[in-house]
Amino acid sequence: NNLSEVYASKYSEVPFSETLIPNRDFLPKEQIVNNKLFTGYSDVPATLTYFSRGFIYKCSYCTYNVPNALQVRTPKQIKDEISYLKDKYSIKGILVKDEVAINPNKKICTETLNALKESNIIWRGQTTTLATLDQLKHAADSGCLELAIGVETADENVMKLIDKTWQDRKQILDFAKNARKVGIKIKVCLILGLPGEPRDIVKKTINLLEELDPNFASVSGFLPVPGSPIA
């Protein structure tokens, strides 16, 4: 009995660990599972999942840092969802759509990766370049085949302008080296057209890619998404 112009749930009042596992039964099977998510690895039935939401950093081009916290599902929820997907849809691989698949919190990271390992499934996802060698070893042991990282730009000044001061060239290169050590393939995500780019940004980007030698690269044009600080 109280009409409002805007209705929004408060993340603090509905933590992700208390939300239900999504039931896919109302969707056609072909919209849930396909054999293309792991093309180049193996021909496996796979689907997409979320085991966390939010982001703890404040990258200015991003809207995924709402909430500005990284809320996670419990290990039991993770195993229960994977078990449901395996039983119902014969899933053998998952694309983890979390913004940060390798949680910076060591305890949470260990619990999540253990849950994935115990579920006996292969997976790929994205994370930050803050992931340590030990975490990457654990990820590989849990079934991780590939990780995407948001490098975004090859220019240090632009990195500061987009509020990504916690990442620099050395950190990016160290991550790539460590991922290769444990056998995880790397996908580099880049944005061209960011504010403050120098005229030689394309040359800088090519030089960085040659040094990184990633398995895959995703190049996007800059878009000031409504709701992001940069917009």
C-alpha cells in the first residue's frame, strides 16, 4: 500500500549466500546447455553459473562493483548447484561468470576451489591479476582450464585514470607467467578508446600483447555505461 517510483532490493539485507539456487526447469534445455563453451578444449556439455556477486574495487568504467563488496555462495551451495546441473543436464563443464572467480580472501578462495574440485568438473572464468601462484595452482587442481583478466589498457597513466591503481605492468606479467607455470590458459581483456590514451596506444597495446603472449585476447571499444562512475 505504498507506491514508489523506484523499487530496489538492498544487497545488505539479501546476501547472496541466502538466495536460492536458480532453477532452470522453465527454460528449454538448448538455452541452458551447449557444447561450445569449451571449444578448443574438449567437446563437453557446459553451462554458465554465478558463485559470487559484486566487486571490491572501484574501476571507474564498471557497474559490477554494486554492491561494492564481494558476496559469495557457501561451498555447500556451490556443490549443490553443480550436482543439480550434472544430474539434470549432464553438465561436465561450467563457465563461471563471477567478476572475480579467485576470491582475494584466502579462506573463501580455498573453500570455493575445494568445492569445485570435489564436484569433479572443468571450468573457466575470470579473475584479477592479484591471484597468487599458490591460488593459481589450487585453481588448476580444481579443474580450471582458462582465466580471463581485465588488463584494460597498456598505458600506466590511463590505468590510474580508470581507478585501477592496484594493477601495473609487472603484476600483469607476473600473473601471466604464474598461470603458464600451472597450465592455465590466459585471456586478456582490453578496452580501446579510454580517456587519456596517448597517440601511440595501439603500438603500446601490441607490445604488451607480444610480451604477455596470451592464448586469447578480447578487444572492446570504450562505452561509458550508465551507472558507472566514468559515465
